[in-house]
Amino acid sequence: MSHTTSATRDPQGGPREKQGERQGEEQGPDQGGEQGGEQGGEQGGEQGAEQNAVGPRIQSFRRRAGLSQEAAAARAGISTRALRDIERDRVRRPRPRTLRGLAETLGLSGEELADLLTSARTGPPRDAGRPRLLILGPLALQRGRTRVQISSPMLRRLLGLLALKHPGPATQQEITDILWPSGPPHSHQSLIHTYVSQVRRLLEPCGLRADPPPTVVRTPTGYRLEASRSQIDLGYFDELLAQGERLRRTSDPAPVYESLTQALRWWRGPVLADADPVLRRHPASVAADERRVRAVLLHADMALLLRRSGEAVPVLADLVNIEPLHEGLHARLILALAACGEQAAALDVFSRLRDRLDEELGIEPGPEVREAHLRVLRRQLPRAQRLDDSAASDRTVTTGPTPVPAPAQLPAAADNYVGRRSQTQILDALVASDPARRSHLAVVVGAPGVGKTALATHWAHARREHFADGQLFIDLRGHSRLPALRPGDVLAQFLRALGAPPHELPEDEDEAAALYRTLLADRRLLIVLDNARDAEQVRPLIPGARGCAVVITSRSELSGLVSSDGARRIALDVLDPDEACRLLSGIVGACHVAAEREAARRLVALCGGLPLAIRIAGANLVARNARIADHCAELAGEDVLGRLHIEGDRGSAVRSAFDLSYRVLPAGVRRMFRLLGLLPGQEFTVDDAAALADVTPAAAAGLLTGLADAHLVRQRAVGRFGLDVLLRSYARELARSGDGQDNCSGSSVSSAGPRA
């Protein structure tokens, strides 16, 4: 059936009908007479600007009836072109005679026909306004009903960026990176002024009479588009989405659904669909697309609740093609199709998603999609009594008579994340569909600043849909200036987050752990325990439920969890030069790295490939607007660690990160570390270390094991160890400063040094 084809089309290419629709949006509505009786209907030339609900409803009714456009039009006595224009909202107010013919053909009830006639009479809301700048789809600038042609690619890039950042400013660096992704010319500052002036001239005649005309104004850091939210479609969408989310707190889903329906009509495709990739991948563009997904998910939930699933199907089907791996969208599409009686199409959606996940990610569909699939197989329509049955991101946890929101405690993921593909694949074992392959505990270990927390949070955000009952996160402060958290304190926080009444929390740690395990039984929850000190700190926080997964990060080896608790150990190394340069590009801009490629490679080498050091160096480059080569010259001096910090941010310093690991070591281990800084080579043996510290080889091996457990030295082979670049500088700095009561003067280092 045509409905099945539309709902399950391949994401690499839409069906012929959709392709024609995109062409129609560019060309405007057909101006020839409609032989089917629609000559007198008002036709709107602004696709996605002002639409009523008649077109999408007729399309969903036709699909429900299992008729193609040609068959439905022939039975209703109108032309196929007329029906196509009605469904695409090119006809703002279809004639009642046409609607009655379609209602009889499609088997509409009297109530459904009355609703269509009412919508056709009232038309689109008069107070909706007409935004002049449209970015929810291909970039368009409109003057009334006339589209303003913007042929210059540079002006389209600049205007798109300013609209994305509205109402905030776009920095000078952002503008440069967007206009010249491969590197700016020497005259780029002057060219930016020229392009801004040209954009101002484009915008001058485009303002609404009730509002000041939009323009571009200068700010201390760049430029800002000065316009009311009513002049940009993204502004309208955001207001309507916020309104819908506020209304959801009430018990009536109808106003929520109507608000979201209006919000989603502004979308004509992905944000800036015809723009360059560098602009489509801009964080503001990605965030807007994510808000669209959020709106569609909530819109589908309300449609299912109101028994209007057919209206959600085309919206979901369109977005599934753009987000082909989004399980929440697929789950709702499966349920909506099943509610419309399209069980075969629903099962086909599941099969295609399962194959795609297996081919591209090597995983099975998560619980939300599997539950939707089972409902179709059992012929169970979506239940209407709860808003959260199919909403993984909005589920509630019930621990008593009062439901509480499911915890969602993950911190923001790091920007410009690069690399770690093999480590991410190991973490994916936590969500494997095969119970035999699935693990429930992983430990991420590595040196200070190597990116353990970044990996854990990045993966957790990417896989959060696999944990429909929520995510818990805690910084255990194992290596911190603050005291480490006790397991009992963490259990109290987690129990409150899970809905346990505060006055009923057990005081005994063992009882609290037992209640914690009870509340998590039969649930799918992710627990991220960041910055753990040792295994004893985290063991009470590991639930027994196999549906839960635990990710632990630590500077210690946590070997006990691997041997006794079956944890999967993931050791992080520094980034290789290519990955390090990509990280630097994400911070300072790809054009700068491309213009100073060799200097960029020297910079990341001076940073030892350590992500923390690269981020700090990149942030300082941006703050100072300095050349990479000049910053390399600064870092090549003696006090490299003193320069790898951000002014005014005590936590953003490489030396501080190293201090937290070094200060907790026993005195003998600290002394060995300082002595290693005096070695001229980066590699050494146990015998070298023994001679250096004037101890036996057995004693030296024990001291080096302590340093390796803290990830301050690296064991490269049996009996051979190494120091990373910045840790070696840190050890040398400590040795020269005579840190500690036991100094390094009692040992000497031969000029030849140890064997490399």
C-alpha cells in the first residue's frame, strides 16, 4: 500500500511523491486552473509559513483508507493535482463540496468531516505572523509573498549563521570559520565588513510594519542579527515548543497537541538544508534539529493519547528519514501505524531499523522499540492512560503513591569530541541485545586529563535511550581537593533521586544499599560513577539488577573490580597526532589549523597528546587571538606546565590535575617519581630505576607498580616503563624544586642515562 511505502522509505532517498513536494516548494504552487473545482481556493505560496491542518489530515485519512492519490482523486471527482495541492497545504481553504466528496471517498465519520469543514472555514490563525527569515529548511528571505533571491554563497552563509545564533551574537572567529572553512584570505576582516553591509541592505525593506526592520549590529565580539522573534521561523517554533512543554503540566493533552502541531508546521526540512556542511554542523544548527526531534516525540505522544495517531504518522515518517537510527522516533512510528490498522507497515519499520542498527552499529534495538514491536505482534493498541508509556525521555519512576520524574543527571557532554572509537565499542557491550554478550560493569582508567569523564559522558548521552528508567551521575571526588564521598552519602543522594521519601532513608549503609538494589530491580538504569578512589568506594553502589549498567572512571587501576566483579576494563591513552589535531581544530577553528598545519602538530606534540592540555592550549589561543606558531614558542620554554592553565580557572590547569594524583602517593613512591624526571630518556628499566633510587630491583619494581597503578608512569613491556611528555616535565619540576622532605640529592644520574 502507498501508506507503507511512505512510512518506511529508505533514508537515502525519499519516494517520488516527496521529491515532487520538494520541487513544488522551490517552484511555488501551480498557477494553472484546477480542473477539480479548486480554482477559487486561496493558494498560499509560502510553504511552511502559514498552513492549516486540513492538508495533513486528509493525507492521513487517505493513507488510513489505503488509497493512492490517483485512486482517491478519481473517486472524489477531482484531479490528482488538486488533491496533491490540498494535501500539501497549497490550497489554504478547500471548498466544502470538495471536502464532502473526499470524506465520502475516504470513509470519514461525521465528526471528522465537521472538523475539516471548521478548519477550512477558519483557515490559518491570523495572528501567526509571517517571519521574513526562514531557516527551518532551505534558507529563504521573504518580502511579503515574494521570495528574495540571495545568489551569493557568502551572503547565504553569513545570514544563515546570524539567524542560527539569534538572539545572541556570532563571534568574529565563528564568522571567519563559516565563510572560509579552508582558511581565510589576508583581507578577510575587510571582506566581513563588506558582507555585513550587503546583508543589511537585503534586510532593510523586509521588516513587518509592527516591528522595526531587522538589521545587523556590531557587538564587542562580532555581529548580531537584531530582529524580533516574529521575523524568524526558528523563533516562532521555539516559542510554540516552550508553550507546549509548559501546557504538558496540565491534565489536558489537547492544547499541548495543538501547540506542537503549529510549531512543527514551520519545518520544511533540516535546518539550513541547502547550506554548506560546516554551517549545518554548527552546534546551534544541531541543537535546533534536536529541538525538532523533541517536539515530534512529544507531538506523537499526545497524538497517541488523543487517538489521533494517523496525524502523527507523516510527521514521524519524515523525521525518521532524517534520523534513521533514532529509536524513540521509530518506536512511536510503529505504535502510530499499528493504531491506524497498519500492522504490516509497523512491522516493516521495526525490521528495517533492526537491520540498520546491526549493519551500522552492531547492536540490537533497545527496549523501547522492542516493546512497541511486541505490542504490534500482540495486537495491543497503545495505552492512553499514561503519557509516559512510550516516552523513554519522559518516563516516571514510582516508588510509592506519588510518581517522580526519572533521574536524568548526566552532565553536559564535552564539545568537539574526537577519537576513542574502539573504547566506545567496548562500552557498547553494556547495551548488547544478546544477554550472553552483555556486561553490566565497565571501568575507564587512565592518566589525569586523558579524557575519562569525557568518554563516559559522551557515550552515556549517545546511548541514553537504552536506559528508559533514567541515568544517575555522581562525582565521587576520589582525586579532588574536597574530601572523597562516602558510599553512604552517595546512596542517600541516589535514593532521593529514585523517589524514596527523605524521612524514610535508612541510616545504616548496608540497609541503604539493600533498598537501592530493591528499587533498581527490573529496571534499565545507567549509573555513572565518576572519579572513583578505589574499588571499596564503588562496590556498594553497583546494583544487582542485570538491566542496569554501571560506568566507573578512575585514575586508579581498580583491578579488584576486574578480578572479583567481572568489570570490563578500558584504558585510555593520549591522542595520536591526527586525533589531537582534530580536537584542536574543533576549538580554534579548522581554518587556523589548516593554515598552520605544521605548527598545529608541534603544539599537540608539546601537549603530549593529552586532551586536557590541548583544550587549555586551544582556549588560550582563542582568548588571545594568537598564532599557533607563536604559542608553540611559548610552550617550548622551560615552564610548559605553568603556561598550560586558563587564567582565573583553578580547575583548568594541567599541573593541578597532576598534583591531585601525586599528593596522595606514599612518600617512597613520590620520591621515585621525582627521580624519574631527572632521566634524559623517556623509557627506562627496573634496573635503571633501582640504580637511580639506590634501592634493590625488587623494591624499585614495587615503587614503579605503584606509579603505574596511579597512571603516572606507563608500563610498555615486562620490566620496561616510560613517562609521557608532560608527566616527565612535571616530575623534573618537582625534583628541581626539592619537593617533599626526602629530596633527590642522594642519587646521581650518569650522563649517559638509562637505556632508551
